Amino acid sequence: MFENLQFISIALEAVIAGLFVAAALRGRAYLFGLALTFTIYVFYDLARQFAWDLPAGVLFGGFFVATVAALYSAVKIYRRV
């Protein structure tokens, strides 16, 4: 049962990433950071779910990039408000 929830969560992350890309393409470029963040989350969760044999640096580095991208978007959103 919990495995199904994990796949649903990954699918929802992919949908969120797609929505951020669509919004960014409609003139809200600052949302590309959040699109990148959720795309990396999808990759990270799939790698963990299927036990992909990846170097730890790839996953931790990707997670760091996701955090920086989210921070970039958050700062841009904050400045727009």
C-alpha cells in the first residue's frame, strides 16, 4: 500500500514540475527554479524507489541544486510581492 503512495507522490511531483514549466513559459521565468526543483525531486525519488546504482554525489549534488533553485525562485517571488 505504501509503495502505491510513493508512486502517486512521484507522479504528483511530475505534474507540479510541469505546471511550473507551463507557468514559466507564460512569462513567469522565475518559476523555472521550482520546475527544476520538482524535476530533481522526481529523479531523486525514482532513484531511491528503484535502487539505482548512482554515486552518492549525484543524488546529494542534485538535491543541493534543487535547494538552490527553490531558493532562487523564492527570492524572486518575494521581490515581486
